[in-house]
Amino acid sequence: MTSFLIRNAVGILTGLNDTAARAAGDIRVRDGKIAAIGELRPLPGERIIDASNAVVTPGLVNTHHHLFQSVLKAVPEGMNEALAAWLRLVPYSYWDRIDEEALRVSAMIGLAELVLSGATTVADHHYFYSDRYEYDPGDVLFETTARFGVRFVLARGGATKGRKFDGDDIAPVPVESLTKMIDAVAATARRWHDPSPDAMRRVAFAPTTPTFSLGEPELKEVASAARAMGLRLHSHLSENMDYVAYTLANYGKRPVHWLAEHDWLGPDVWFAHLVECAPDEVRLLAETGTAMAHCPQANARLGSGIAPAATLDALGGTVSLAVDGAAANEAADMASALYAAFAIQRAANGVGATTAESVLRWASAEGAKALGFDAIGTIEVGKHADIAIFDLGAPRYFGQHDRVVGPIVSGGEARVRHSFVGGRALVENYRIPWLDLAQLDADAARVVGKIAKKTSETEEKTRAIG
């Protein structure tokens, strides 16, 4: 069922730049690839996908997520805290309460959010690996994403040293030796990594931060090991001024310039956030082809600031779009991220900062580029048919003169009528056919209840000791 004809769309956003950003007509998919675009007649017996009153886009590419956080939404202690306190109070306080069931359910929630908002490729930065776990988080994530049928990149994180936060009342952060980390990434890559252009599964080497999670001499070793394994590099960087203050105080350089000396820039590297980047750092990112995973909602929610995404894009750099973890962004879906990027970049930089078409490109073609997927990301003949069809039947789209930009400029809950990966259906008639959302809701409530109980027990033990 990977051959069909998409007909009658209001318009097509291709993910390409400038005048090529839009197309019109029908799209023929043959054996999972886009075979033709334009005014096409159905072939005898050809399956028809109705796109009337809908816009067709490339499948959206989410380049930075933390799927384990989908059962840590709206934790009260962290709702009104900035990044450092939020990290201490939420992910670094709760990581040891995420058992295998919790991770599996959390991943299911996050993937359902993403797929029902048009995502077809997901990169997840998982950064807790502990001897206390009786399971391998990577295996759980790969197995769960395979059920959904999305393309998946596991950015395998971790740390060789603990990070100092604004307090010490957290479970000890799991760390591992550099040798153990490299060996673990290599083992994960041997099992799961596929370097082919149309891969469904990939692995990236992704220490939690290059600043707080590795010793400086380890940076080049990690970069060298990743490249020897044919893996991309990923991490958090410059999410707020803490990163800048750290590298200036310890090395006399801002983060991007510091990492340039340690082989951590290049077209095989992408960083999440990059909020606090000086103009010369942005230029260096563009010159080296180092990509940004722009996380507008989480950066706004935590009060961290607004990344210079539009500036990097204008310089010819690679800007991708990401939702980040749901514990710092309770609407962890790509439709919300599209609108947030469109609105926030204009709020910060003026109405000329970006366009709806550019933001869609960030979420498709540029995301595919950041992750190294050459065969997807645009609606073009020859590309693999990773496609989303956005329905315009909700009132917020009514009255629009230019209906094609509706999925980006209108915000709200996406209405994905159909989506495909390599021509294989993910969403059919607004649903993930095999997924029982009521059951997932019940599973989520049960897991959250278990986490809350563990939290209460931990607090009682702490009070008793005190």
C-alpha cells in the first residue's frame, strides 16, 4: 500500500526555498517515493487519497525531544522556575522514578502527540543511563517508535561528571566513565544504526552538554569516536547565560568558539537551543554548517529567551525545529512549535524576520538536513514519500484568503487527515489506527499516580532522616 495518488489539495508546501516553496496539483506516490507532481489523471485501479480542503506538506521532522518527560508535564514544583531550578526540581529529581513501564508509556504519549501533529521523523535526546535501571532505555525507545512507524534517531546522551545545580536535594546524577560511554554508544549503534539515506533507525552520540557533562579533554575523544563510528554529534548548548558564564570563566571563550577548538562544529553536528549566541557565534555556526534545533516553546516557557534562528537562517545556516521535552513544554507537538516559531521570531526581530514558508522549511527540509536524512524533507520527485495532509476544516481556518499557510499561522490543535512515511500510512482519517487513546490516557494516569506515590515516599523518608 505504498502507491497512491493524492488529489484535490488546496495547495502544497514543498519545504523548498523562495519561489519553489509552493506547488499545486496532485502527487503520485509509487513504491514509497514521489513519482510525479502536477495535474495528474488517476491510473486504472490507482488508490486515491482525498486532500480536498487540506494542505499537503512534507512530513515534519522534530530534531530534539525528551520522550521520557511526557509523564512529567506540569510538575507543580517546576512550573514557575527558570532553567537551573527547573532541571533540579523536575528531570533531575524524577529520573530515578521512571521505570520501564513509565518510559514506554511516556514515549507512547509523546509519539502520539507528534504523529497526530504531522511529525514523521523524531530525534530523541535521552540522557539518563544508570546501573539502577533494569532495562535499556534505548531498546524501549526503538521498540516503541517502531510501533508508530516513524523514522527515529536516538541521540544517546549521558555524562562523565555530575552537574552542580542551585541546590543539592536531588538523587545523585548517573555518570559513567568515558570508555564505558563510548562502548555503550558503539553497542547501541551496532544494534540499531542504519546509515542508508532512507533509514528508519539511527543513532547519534549526544552527551547531555559539552560544558557541564564532559571534562574538557574528553571533548575531542567523543567527537573522534562519533566520527569513527559514522555517527552525528548532538547536545544542548547555550540554552541560557549559565553556559556562557561557565565557558568564559573557565576557558575565556564563549561556548561556540570554545567548541570550535575541540572539533565540535561541522555539518555533522546539531545543537538544541542556542539561545545565547553572540553575532560572531551565529556566523561561525553558519560558516561551519553546524545546525540549530530551535525550541521556541520550551525556551519561552522557562524564560530562557529567543534563539537567533531567523538570523542563522538569513546567513544560510541550518535551522531545524523541535518541541523539546514535555516537562518544559506541555504542548509538545509540532503544530504548536510551528506557530510558536513563526510568532516568536517576529516578536523578537520584526515582521520581516521570517515567513510561514520558511518556518515550514525549518520543520521539514532543514530538519532532515540536520539529521542527515538526504532522501526526505521535501515534496519533490524522487524523494521518499514522507508526507502530511493537514485538514482545514476547523473554524480557525475559515475566512483565510491564503489558505495554504493555515497550518503554520493559525496555531491550535492540528487536524492531520493522513500522514505517511515512505508511503506507509501513520495517520488515517485523523487517527493512528492501532492506537487506543482512551487506554493510553488510563495508562498515563496510572503511571503518573505511581510516580507521585514514589515521590511522596521519598519525601517522607527525607523528612524522617532530617
